[in-house]
Amino acid sequence: MAPMRATHKKRVLFICYSLSGQTNGLLLHLAAGMEEEGVEVVIERLRPLKPIRFPLGSTRTTIAMMLITFFRNLVPIAPLSEKTKEQYDLIILAGPTWSYHPSGPILSLLKFDGKRLFPNQTVLPVISCRGYWRMHWLGLRQLLKKYSARVPNKIVFSHPSKEPWRTLGVFLKLAGKNPERSKFMGKFYPKYGHTSDQHEEAFRFGKMIGNALTEDQPIEKLNFRTPLAMP
Ligand SMILES: Cc1cc2nc3c(=O)[nH]c(=O)nc-3n(C[C@H](O)[C@H](O)[C@H](O)COP(=O)(O)O)c2cc1C
């Protein structure tokens, strides 16, 4: 008789930050897909010590935030929960792009908890952005490698609206306006952020990851660069 393979339910820790709910929406679908494949999902949300409200409220605050974040300022976060001290088969590290970099709470996490969380751990970054993610990805991968994490792949979701409406739309939304409701702009910019098609794609990615984990297949080979994720 063939020897029985010791199996345990695969466990995935999601560490995430979301200011305007976009990363969060993607992750809920990603998690649901994994759970459907029998994977246990544990979610740890990063909480800034001084909460940042969305929308930021004015044009001036939005410009200031864009400038500050360009210099990769850290946003201090509350201590992580005990759940993060357990063993996981995979960590999903998810958050938005802020001025071409990872967001401040994720930068804080890397700086203060990176040494404990990431050595020899498989980490799959998930990025939600309006479309400009390359510098974010390269910087994040470098930081994770510094902590000896294994980074087998990445998931990037861009907002599907066309330029220049996408950039203008994000800016106005952050400043507290509703560009999608404007008679003129609404024609080119029907929605801020990700669409329900992209949520379905995130669910499908979740199933792919869940399946790869349960079958002990490499995550490297999974194709997340699809036209729906990166239109
Ligand atoms: C301060 C700030 C800077 C941003 N800079 C970028 C950027 O450089 N590139 C980009 O593609 N999106 C940028 N965005 C847009 C967000 O990445 C995008 O709206 C994302 O979907 C938000 O995710 P969240 O709701 O989970 O926070 C920026 C957003 C903020 C708040």
C-alpha cells in the first residue's frame, strides 16, 4: 500500500491595508475563492494609530498626501494580533499604491515586523492601484527579499477606466468629490475603483491559489496577468 501523505488544512494569513475599500473588496473575493478550495483564511487588517479618513476631504489635503507619500513616509500602525504569530503556508500582503510606493501602513509593517514575519515565509503581494504599480512592486519585492521572504508571484489589479479620466477620477474622489456623478465626467468615468468583473477575477485567482496549495503545486506558475486584472 502506498504511504499516506500527511496532510493538513492549508492556512493563509492575509495582512492588508485599504483606505478606500478597493483592496478590501478584492481580498474578500480572493479569500472566498481560497475557502471554496478548502483553505483556512485568517485576516489581519493594519490599523493606523492615527486613522486616515476617506475621502481626504479637500484638494489641498490630497495634494499634500500625494507629496508626503512620494517620500515613503511611514504610517505608524497598532500592534499586530496574536494570530500573526502562528504558522501559515502563505502570507498574502495586500494594499494600495501610494505615489508609486507601497502605502505607509505597509511600509511600517515591513520596517517593524518584517524581521519576525517574513524570513523563509512564502509571501504573495497583492496590489490595488489606478494603474501605476511597477515601482511599487519592485520596491516591495526588494524589501521582502531583504527579510528573506520567498516571493513566487504577484497579483496586481488596476482600475479599468481610461486615462486621463482614471487619474482625474482618483484625485477628485480622494478630494471628496463624486466625479462619477458629474454629467460630463460620468460619461468617461462611470465608477471609482475596481468592477464586479474584477471581483469575480479575484475569486477565480483565489480558487487557483487554493487549488495550488492543496495540491502542493507551485504558485510561480499561476497566471495572474490577465486582461481583467490589468486592463
Ligand atoms: C495618496 C495616494 C497616492 C496614490 N498614488 C497612486 C499611484 O502612484 N499609482 C496608482 O496607480 N494609484 C495611486 N493611487 C490610487 C490607489 O492606489 C487606488 O485608488 C487603490 O485602488 C486604492 O486602494 P484602497 O481603497 O484599498 O486604499 C493613490 C492613492 C492615494 C490615496
